[in-house]
Amino acid sequence: MKLILPLLMLLLFAPLLALSQPPPEPVPPSPPAPPVVAAPTDVVAKDTPNDAGLSISVTFKPSTDDGAKPPKITGYDILRSPAGKDSFEVTGFSPRVTPEPVGHFTDSSLPRDGVPYVYKVKAVGVDGGEGISALSNPAQSGQQWFNTARTNALLATVLFLCFVVAFVNRARSGKSLFIRRIAGLSAVEDAVGRATEMGRPMLYVPGIGTIGDIATIASLNILAQVAKKAAEYETPLIVPNYDPIVYTVAHEVVKEAYLEMGKPDAFRADNVYFVTNDQMGYAAAVDGIMVREKPATNFFLGAFFAESLILAETGAATGAIQIAGTDQVTQLPFFITACDYTLMGEELYAASAYLAKEPLLLGTLKAQDLSKMIIVGILILGALVTLALRSGVIINMLNVG
Amino acid sequence: MDRRIPLTIVLVLGIIMMLQFFIPSRPSETFFTDIFVRWGLLLYIFALIPSVGSLIRHHWRKLSARKQGWAYSIVTLIGLFGMILIGFLDREHVLAKVKAAGLFRTLFLNVQVPMQASMFGILAFYMASASYRAFRARTLEATLLLVAAFIVMFGVIPFGAFVWNKIPFISEWFLEVPNMAAKRGIRFGVGLGIAATSLKIILGIERSWMGGGGKK
């Protein structure tokens, strides 16, 4: 009886208990696995050549899904770990590679040189999938003491130096060196004479380059020669400057030229001065000088940019003889149009030697000409080889890394 | 002054800088950035002192002697000292007390920048007058220049392509082939000229930069 009563109770309430339980929730379907993308292959790591260290270059063959349309991958995560450890961290991202056959990545975030690292490249799928490459070879970074990509430049410099020394020695031995006539430079003497006859000053504008520009240094060399002629004829020479360092050098150059010509009293320190290092402000100031002082001769020699035409046209309007020269190819047409004489490119650098007529300086001009002939010869040879053999071997020799 | 000192400095530093170009290591880079670049900056700052001094002296003497255009010297000196003073006061927040904070910037943006733009704008008119002179077909060369310029200009405007769809290609050919060839020829000369001038100065062959002829 004792057993029958609980059993009856159980039978009676069991259906009720079953009904009172909440219905079992349906098991959610597991999310679909991200589509797998093909992994990159052939990952190779090596020390970046010709650098200051702390850098390893990684190359890899791209995933076969790279270049698919629509795109299947966004790019590649580059993973790095010290060799022998499995602590990979993302060190950079490389975009899709195709159509290039090989992907390149330069890891420049290395903490120190001499530690071997291994790399993996992970293709990152558009839908979140990924494909990870096998390990690369271990590589360690280091700094180099000679940039082998610049060997050609070193050889060319040494060769050029040899030419300079040879021609300078030739000039020292008394052999005459023929230099073609440069009209703009031959006109300097006449231009100074004209200013003297008219009783007007000369204006010398050394451009808006800094002392780090070789064109500015070439201009200062010419200034020395012009200042000597100005001192000889006692013609006022106005030199407004754009750069403070150029001003200090120009001031000394003119002062020394007057001293050398034995006319230190004729030197007017106020005529060589700094104006501003604002490009258009400088152009406005020089324009003002041309309009007010009416110089008989204007020299625009050095590095010029957008202000070249503003200066040259104003000078032309004042009726001055204008001799210009710059190595800025884009400004040459403006000077040619608005000036009486224009020194084009290398003529600017040859001017000092031409005016000084010193054999040693003329020797360097001959070395320059010989080097130019060699370069032209290499270019013609390179063009012929490229056309005939479909090989850029000669032209590639001229690449400087 | 004995010129051997500057010549030696130029020779030593010139050779070091030349070698630096071929040495990519860290000491070489440090030498370039820490010594060359920073010293250059220091030199610039020190050079500003005599430079600004020369500007003041030039205008002051012009003003004293009442030379032609002396009134412009007043504008220059007021501009120079005014901007220095306003710059200092603005930086020390003195102008903020008189509700004129940012006056330096305001003057720069509303006075100097429009003046610069005006000067640059003049270039358009000068270009027109220079083009007129260059394109006068008086000689064969000038005629060729005129024809080439006409084609190039016609090729870069939509009307050129509208008239004949080959015009833009011809225009591009002019720029990319004959024009580029001439440019490269000049650049070769410039490159060699730069190398020659540098070597002349480093080796002490060219001494004009020291003034006079560089005689001791």
C-alpha cells in the first residue's frame, strides 16, 4: 500500500509536470565556416640590401585567389616571429599583388639588428577567410658599409675626377684649350660698359636658391667676376638676396672683388642686402628696384622658379640689357623670351671659368665635355642594344640605387 | 685672411659628404642628419642676424637720405618691426587681454597671403605678353614654335578633341618626344655641370666663391 500511493501520485501528476515545462529551445545552427582562401607560397626573407639596418625584405608568391573578380582577398598580413619561437605578430599589410608575379614587403620595424626572424604571409579574404603560408627561412638584418647599387656612380665619379686632373695638368703645361664662344658671357663686358656709360647701376639677382643649390654657388662664382668688372669701372652693383646665408656669402664675394681690384672705397655695403625669403615678396622687391633705380643691366643668374618671368618681363619693360641663366629647365623658355641673352643649363656652370679665363678652370670644362660625349655614346649604344637584342642591359647600367 | 683654412674645411667636408653618399650605414646617416642638416639650420639662424641687419640698414639710410622711393622704406620697416612685435605679444597672450588674440595670424592671412597671390596673379599677364613676343613668326624657328605651341594648346582643351580626335595624341607626342629629348639633353649638361662645379670647389680649383679670384 505504501508503494502504491506514490506510484498513483506519480502517474497522476507526471503529465501535468510534463505540460508545465517550457518547450525545449531549437538548437541554433552553427555559423558557416569562412570560405578558405588559397595561401601565398614561397615566402623568402632576407636582409634589405644597401641600407642602414633594422630592415628585412620579404617576398612571396601571391595567393591563387589574388586577382579574382570579384576580389576574393583584400591583401596580405605579414606575420613576424623571432626564429625558434611561435609568437607571431602582424608587422604590416601588403595590398593585392596581381598582376605582379611576386609580392614585396619591407619590414622596417625591427627593434635591433642581428636577431633572426621568420615570417608568414596570411592572405586575408574579403569574407573573413584566410590562408596562411608556410614559414619563411630565418633572416636577420644588418647595416651595410657600401651601397653596391651606387657602384656605377662611384666609377663615373672616379673617371670624371681622372678627366679633370688630366685636363688641369694639360692646362698647367701650357697647352691651349679651345672653348666655344658663349654669347651671353661675351656680352657681360659690353653690359658693364653700357651701365658705366649711362651712369646707371647694374642689378645682380642670384635667384631664390639656397647655398645648398649648386646653381646658386655657380651664380656666386659669376658674381665675383661681375663685381670685379663693376669695381674696375666703378659702376654701382645692386645685389638683393633671398636667402640669409647666400646674402652673407654674396656680401663677402663682392667686398673681396672690390678689394682685389684695389678699390675698397668704391664698395657700397648697402648695395648688397637681404630682402626677404618669401618668393613673391622677393619678386615684388626686385621689380621695385628695377622700376625705381632703372639699372642699365640686369643679371638673373641662379635657381629661379615661378618668379622668373615676373622679373624678366619687368626688366624688359625698363629697357635694361638682360643676361639670364638657370639650370631650371621649366624656367628657361621665360628667360629666352624676355631676356637678351640666356645661359642654358651647363652654360651657367661654365660661366665662371669662361669669364675668369683661367686655364685650370677651363680644363674642367673640357673634362665635362669629354664625359658628356661618353654618356651620349653609352646612350646610343644602349638604344641600339635595346632595339636589336630587346635587352636593357646597357641602359640598366645607368640606374643609380 | 689665410685662405687655406676655408679651403681645407671645404676639401675635408666635401670628401666626407661625397663618401657619405656611398655609405648607407647608421653612422653615415647620423652624420648627414645630425651634423649636416642641423648645422645647416644653425647657420641659417645665425645668418639671419646680419641679413636682417642689412635690410634695416639699407632702408634706414634710404630713409635718412630721402632717396627715391623712401616712403616704401617706411612701409617695409613698419611691416618688419610691427610683425615681430605682434608675434611676440600674441605668443605671450598679451593681445588676448585687449581682445586681439590671433592678430599675427589674421594679418598674415589677410595681408601677406593676398599680396603673394596678387604677385602670382600678375604672372598670367606677363605670360600673355611673353607668349606674344615668342610666337611672332619672324623666323623659321619662331614659326615652328608657334605651330607646335598651337597644337599643344589646342590638344589640351576639349575643343581640340572635338575638332579632330587625334589632336590630343599629337599634342602629347610633342610633349613626350621632342620636348622631352631637349629637356633631357639640357639635364645631362646640368648634371655634369653640377658635378664639375662641386669638384672644382672641393679641390680648390674654383675659388671665386671666396670673393675676388681666390688669390692668397
